[in-house]
Amino acid sequence: MASRSRFAAFQSAGIRFAATYAGLLAVSGAALALFLWWATAGLLDRQTEAAITTDALGLSERWADGGLRALVAAIGDRLAGNIDDDAVYLLADPSYGQVTGNLDRWPPSVREAGQFYELQVMRAGMRSLARVQAYDLPQGYHLLIGRDVVVRSQLRQLLTDALLWALVIVCGLAWIGAFVVRGMFRRTLSSVSQTALAIAGGDLTQRVPLTGRGDEFDQLAEVINDMLDRIARLMEGVRQVSNAIAHDLRTPIARARTRLEDASLHAESAADLHSAIERATADLDGIVGVFQALLRISEIEAGSRRAAFDRVDLIPPLAGVAELYEAVAEARGVTLMADLPAHVTIFGDAALVQQAVANLVDNAVKFSPDGGTATLAVRVLAGGVEIEVTDHGPGIPAEERQKATQRFYRGEAARHTPGSGLGLALVQAVAQLHGGTLRLEDAVPGLRAVLVLPQSGGVQTV
Amino acid sequence: MRILVVEDDKDVAGFVVRGLKEAGHVAEHADNGRDGLFLAVSEPFDAIVLDRMLPGGIDGLKILETLRSQQNLTPVLILSALADVNERVKGLKAGGDDYLTKPFAFAELLARVEALSRRGKTEGPTTKLVVEDLEMDLLARQVKRSGQKIDLQPREFRLLEYLMRHAGQVVTRTMLLEGVWDYHFDPQTNVIDVHVSRLRQKVDKPFPVPLIQTIRNAGYTLRAERA
Amino acid sequence: MSHPLPHAITTPVLLCLLTLTGRNVLAQDRLPEVTTDSAAYCTKLLDRVQQLRLAASAPPPREAIALTEEGQHMCDEGLARGGVMRLRQALRILLRAGEEP
């Protein structure tokens, strides 16, 4: 069980980060300490060894020049000139008996030549330390050369102690730092997780707080907040629809049902039944139409249609819409005017824009007074393409314009005209899908609906 | 016409088959994919009404793809509850000739099936369409009835052309919207009716015999009125 | 050797050094002795100094004389290492003086 809990600790990302930080700091500290030790204490050793080696070279030349006697003389000279009082020499015969030098006997621990040894020696009754190397000479003679390093070794000891302590301190700091890092990590994450918890608990208004630094965590928070905004909007849409279904769809469903029930109970002839059934069928078709429209709006809002975007000329489909509704307008005594340039290209879905504009034109013609004029105009501006549909009917009061694009919204003036209240919702959805906007303005009198679409297709959230 | 109906829903299938028979056609029915494919391959039909969702491991689109891969060009009307545009495109890409979503009015289905079967038979480039005493010159873009020239605006011309190409068949409002204005959505208001009524003013009113007939609950058709 | 630092760190280091030498710390009498830290060596150095002075052409520098006397005095007093060091210094000065033309 202990091993499992140990692994569980490493599953925490905060601990992993903190451990990585601490590990890196400790390793860096150790590397630095090691380097310093090598550069200082190590240097002391290397200097001593270099001095001994140079000495050996000099003495071997003397031996080569003048044999044993010259060597003995050389050793004596060097000893006499050893101002630093640190040289150690011993020339021994093949049986390790002393020939000359300032060491009274061959140290038993120095068994092999060519290696450095550290030797404890007595100097005037006090213990000291020497670093020595033995050299084998021809004819079986042995030469021991060394230096007194007690001071150096004390220094080296000091350095080693200091660096080891420094390492301990670094480890301590790393440990503390690890906690600090883990704390930072947790604090940043906690703001996100707290927001998420609040939202999971049902409070959709919560957003991840920004620190204002504009760093990666803030960017993440912004992305999450955008996503939450979108979710809130979609959920609001669902809520609206649910409310609306309760309201606006139940009525025709109930009506159809009533008609059928009434017919089955009270119809007196086949003809009566027939006509009741026909009316009920028409009601049901109406309901199906509403559902189709709802599904369409949902499909648009979900954004999947964006995959089929292309560079399209809007004028042919919009001209078709104008043509289509011109006859209707004429039949009502309304003049529909179309002011369209020759070509207007956007990056989007022509069929969707056509349907959106058709909704706007349909509304305009429907609400125009007898003898009035409705216009469809398309303009290309710096910001994008503006499609403007104007009528001079009752319009939408300023305070209702915000709600007008909600599903099933029907203004007071429209209470008695046919329609499901989904037209503007669809136009809004199409606008957002294309990265554009829908503006509703007062045409004094009447309504001016302006659909603005970017020409290149922006990135947006729905 | 010989029409094959591949539909697993008993009510819908019964309704369609009965309606087709009443309209004077011969209708065969299969209620699963395997039988449907077998019938479609082994017997000649003038049109096939094909539901997308079928039991038996072979769905509608697979049947369609198999037929087309065998160079079988029988016109196919796809029926589906899946209404969104992607599905429609998928169906047409697989080789379907028309796509109708459920729920549908039988008149719509009948009109479209009949239009489908006609499609294969005529054509070759035509320069003239003639129905009774109505003549349409496609090259000169001119219409004459009983020798008299009729002045039509471009949209009225296209509308009349569509009716003439489907003379004798029922043409629904949806078909007109799609065929003449390339409009694939339900406009709620009766835009088509208004256009047809204006066309009538020019083509029928001045003449003794009306050619544009309204078919109740279905649409319109272009033919001489029968007694 | 005294350290202000805890023995917990220095003792292992010392033990390491001692095991290298392979010596038993307690057997003090077996450690090699440096023979130039003795009054006897003082005498040898004094002889060398005399030889150099005799062989010199010029009178010795005053510093050399002072150092020699100091050294001799220290050696007599039993401070062998200090005396040896001064005598060596005197020798060096004399050697240098002898090398100059």
C-alpha cells in the first residue's frame, strides 16, 4: 500500500513540477560545488604534484649527468635552499636503507613507484602531512620526493566543508522552493477548477478570473471563458426553445388534437370528417415546419456548416430572392425595390445568406403598409458587405430590438400576422456563423435590418 | 410506371404503395435492404423510392451505390428523416436523383416520382416546347399562344418553361422553388402562388382554354382541362 | 588541526586519508621523521655558510650575516625549524651574491 501512495503523490502535476524544479536546482548546485572544488582544492593538489614531478625531472638529469654522487649533492643543495621548508627527499638503496635525504626511514606505506601517496610525518615533534611519490632508479635505488602539504590540506578541508554546507543549503532552498512552486501551480489551477466547480454546480455566470498579466495562464483563462460564454449562449438558446415549445408549439398541437377529437365525436358526415382531417394535417405541417426551422437554426449555430464555406457571389441568389418576393409585394400593393451591385463576393454559404435575406424581405413585405415601399440594398464597405432590408411599417420598438432575434419572439404588431417568430433568429444565427452581425434600426418609421458580413470570413464564436 | 418502394415502416410503405396504385402505377414493395437490392437488380423499374434507414445490414445508400456501380441508371427518389443539407448532399452524391424528407405529402412524392421517370426519357437538346397551342422558342426566348406573342418577364419565362417541360405532370410548389429559383427552403408565404397567378394572367386569361391547372393539395400542372 | 565545523564532516575525511596511508593513528612512534628539523642540520647549514663566506671574493651582505647569527641563536635555543629557515635564507643571499660578477 505504501508503494501505491508513493506513486499517487507523483500523479499530482503540482508535485511533479515542484520536484523537477527542486531536482534541477539541487543538481545545478551540486555541479557548481563540484566544479568549484575541483578548481580550488583540486588545484592545490595538482600544484603540489606538478612541483614534485618537476623536481623529479631535475634530479633525474643530475643522476644521468653524474651518477649517485651528483644526485646526493643535488639533494643536499636542494634541501639547503628550501626556503619554504616543505621539501621531502629520501634516496634509498635497493634494500630501502637511507642513503641521503631528510626522511629518517622509507615509509612502509609507499609500496609502489609512480603513484602519489599522502604520508603522515613527524616534524620537530609535531605531526604533519606530506604528499610523496617514489621513483625507481637504475641499479635498484629508490628516490622518494615529496612536499609538506599540511597547510594546503587544511585549506582543502575548509573548502570541502564550505562547499558541502553550501550544497546542504541549496538542497534546503530547493526543498522550500519546491513548495513555493507547487503553491503557485495550485493557486493558478485552483482558480480554474473553482470556476469549473461553480459551473458544474449550475452557476453559469462564473468566469475564470484574469490576473491581467497577459501570460499563458491568462490566455488559457480567456479561452475557457470564451468557451463558457458559448456554452451559456447555447444553453440559453436551449432554454428559450424549451420555453417556446411549451408556449408556441403546444398551441397548434393542441388545436390539431382538438379538431381531430371533435371530428371523431361530432362529425356528422364523411365530408365533415374529411375537412377536419385536412385542417389537422395542415396544422401538423405547420408544426413540422416550425421544427424544421428550429433544427436549421440549431444546425447553423453548431457551426458545422462552416466547413462548406466557399468564395461565392451573393448577387445571383439575392437577385433571385428579390424577384421571388417582388410578385408577392405587388400582389399586396407594396413596391419592392432592389439596389444591387453587379458582383459581391464573400467567403461563406450562399444558400444560408439567401435564406436569411429571404426572411428579412418576407418580413419587410409582410409588414409594409398598403402602397408602401420596401427596399433591398447591398453595399460593399471597408468592414465588409452590408445587406440592408428596409420597410416603413410598424417597426420594432427600441426596447424590444434586443429580444427580437430570440427564438419565437413575436412583436406586438405581429401578433396577428402569420409566422412562427423564428425568422430573425435564423438571420442572427447566419450572421454569427459568418463572423458578421445583424443590426436592427429604426427606419423612422419602420425597420431597417442590416446584415453585415465580412468579405474574408472571420473567426468567431457562436 | 413500375415503381419499387423500399421502406421498412409498414404504415408509410402501405400508404405509398396504395397511393401509387391508385394513381395507376404498378408498385412493388420490399421492407428490408437485402430484398430491396435483389428486386432492384433483378427486375426493371421505371423508378425506385428508397428509404435510407433499412434493416438487414444493407442501408439505402449502399443499395444506391451498388446499383450505380452496376451501371443501373434507374431514377431513385431517396426518402429520409434526415433533413439536414449534408445528408441531402450525401444522398445525391451516392447516385440519388431526388431527395424527400419525412414527413412528406403524398402528392409531393407522386409528383416527384413521375417527374423522375420522365427525366430519363426525353431530352436531347430541344429548341422548342409545345403544349397544345402554346409554343415556347427556347433560343429566341419567345412565347406564342395560338400564334399570338406573349410578353413575359424573365422570371415568368423560366416558370412557364419548367411547367412546359413537365407538362401533364403534377409540379409541386417545392419543385418550382427548387427548379426555377434554386431555393431550397420553405418560404412560409405563398410566393409561388402569386407568381403562378401572374403567369396565368398572361398565358391563360386572354385565351379560351386554361392550361395552368391547380391540383388541390399538390401543386400545378400544365395541360388542357379535361372534361 | 582544529576546525570550527562539526567533526561529523571532517572526521570521515581524515579517516579516509589515514586509511590511504595504511597507518595506525595511534602508533605514533612509527611515523617517519623529517631530519632537517633538528639542531644537527643547523650545524650542517652553518658549515655551508662558512664555506661560502670563505670562497667569496667580496664581503658578505649584511643581511646574510644577520640571518646567520639569528639562525644560529635560534638553533641553540632549541627552535630548530625557525633557525633552519633563517640559515637557508642566508645561504640563498650568499649564493646570489656569489653569482653576481
